[in-house]
Amino acid sequence: MSNNKSISVLVSLAAFALTSCGGGGGGGGAGPGPGTGTVSIALTDAAVDNVTEVWVEFDGITFKPANGEQDEYTFDARAIDLLALTNGKIEILYEQEIPAGNYNWMKLAVNADFDEIFDSYVVEDGGGQVELRIPPDRLKLGNGFVVTANGTSAFVIEWNLRMGLTDPVGQQGYKLQPSLRITDMTDYGTIAGTVDPALLPPIDESCTSDTNTGDGNVVYVYEGADITPDDVDGIDPDPIATADVRLNLDDEDPNFGNHEYMVPFLSPGDYTVAFTCQGIDDVMPDPEQPELEVDDDIAFTAGVNATVVDDETTIVDFAAPIL
């Protein structure tokens, strides 16, 4: 496993220019000034089963200073395939100079509704394009952050598709409930490792994952130590991140032939990590359809405690129990 900060940046910094509107670039009391600083926002993703592409069109971002009115920035609409951003790959969404100071939150603006305009859409395994709706009121990231004067504050937003993409019964397309996690790129680590083939199909007959593609072989990461693993059901403990397990087919890699996973961009601290080969059965909660049953009987390995340290990769391998 390589150092976690050897990540792939798909678009250069300063990928496109933003123009200030609404609250304007003046900022109106962002906090301790004077001056401005640069904020850089990147996107990454945790993958999901049964689809090959998930395109989301972005056209703006809003910042809320701790002591002032919100500032809205817009830019030319830009579509990004979130499924291309797995295993530590990132894409710079924007980089902009804004007033220095303390901020309470940021909010992404997207074009994604059931309106027969394919600005945001899903490409299914069979190749068909299906419209994608994202509830606009759920795109706010409530994490406070600081923009330093004459400095650069860089953040990566993980959009966990596994914990948000649903195909609602009786509706015309897919719905993506934003499951967003933001990490300061100056202070993060990675959890990565391998999974014993004995825990996978066809050896483990309890698995419901796809033998050919690996869909459904998933590692769940929970915040804190000694957490009892559970499915995603909107009730604690829910994972804060997930990662697909995939067979390494790179014959130039020393880990060639291993079933590997990687969870990058984790803030330093204690976590619990668990594996399931039944992740394909984990039904995601939908706040707009609370009547749906989402407490799924999924079998996990025992949770493993892991401590994440800045600029390091913490290895957690899952081995079959010795009988």
C-alpha cells in the first residue's frame, strides 16, 4: 500500500473561474481579517453497485461567514462523474479567493431534478441513462472551517454514493440523498487493506455479492473504537464511510491478485472497521419515504479498531477465522 497522499488529481487547481454574486466577494464580516484567502474544494466518492456512471451537474457554492451574510458564488455549469472518483482520486470542483475568517457552513448548488433535462443522470449496468434527482435542501455541509489570510484552505468532499443512491419505487428515476463528508486536506490519513478470499464467494456460501464483479463486497468504517457494526439505516451507529473491495489486476503491483480496499481522507482519530459480503442487500434510508423498511439483517465480520494518523496509511486486513 502506498502513502495515502499520493492521490490522483484529475483537474488542475484553478480549474475554472468563479464570479461572485448575491452576498458578493466583499464577504460582510467573515471573522478575523483583514484580507482574503484561497479556498479550494475537491470531490471524491465511495462507489455503489449496479450502475457504471453517476453524473452530477454543479453550478455554484455558497459560504456562510460566522459573522455576516452568506456569500453565493456561481460558475458555468459543470458535470462530474462521481463514480470516476474512487480509491483516492479527486477532482477539483473550484478554487476561489474569499474573505478570510471563520465560516459556519458551505452549500453546493446542483442541477438535478426529474424534468426530462439530463443535466444529472445515472448510467445503469445495461447502458441506459436515467434521470437523477438530488433534494436541494440537503446539500449543506455544516462543518465549520477557517480561511486564513494570504493562505490556502483545501478541503475534499466525499460523496458516498453507496449511502445515498436509491431507485425509489413508483418514481421515474434515481434519487441521490447527499451523504457528504468533508475533510481538511492538510490533516488526514487512510485506512486500507486486503480481504481473505475465504470471506468471499464462492468460498463463503452466505455471501450475496456478485462473484464476477465483486459488487456487494464492502468495508464499512465507523467513527470511534469498539463500535458494533450495523447496516445503513439512519440509526446510530451508521458508517461514516464505505469502500468497495476489488481484485487487484495490476500485474506490476506487488499486491497483484489480492482483494483490496481503501478509505482515504479520514480525519485523524479512532475508528472501527468491518467487512461484509452482503452489502448489496443494504437498503438505504430515504427521508421522503420513511415508511420503507431499511433495517437489514446483514452479517459483518467482527469490528476491528483502527487509529488514523496524519499522512499515514493504517493497514487493516480481514482474515478468515481459524477453525
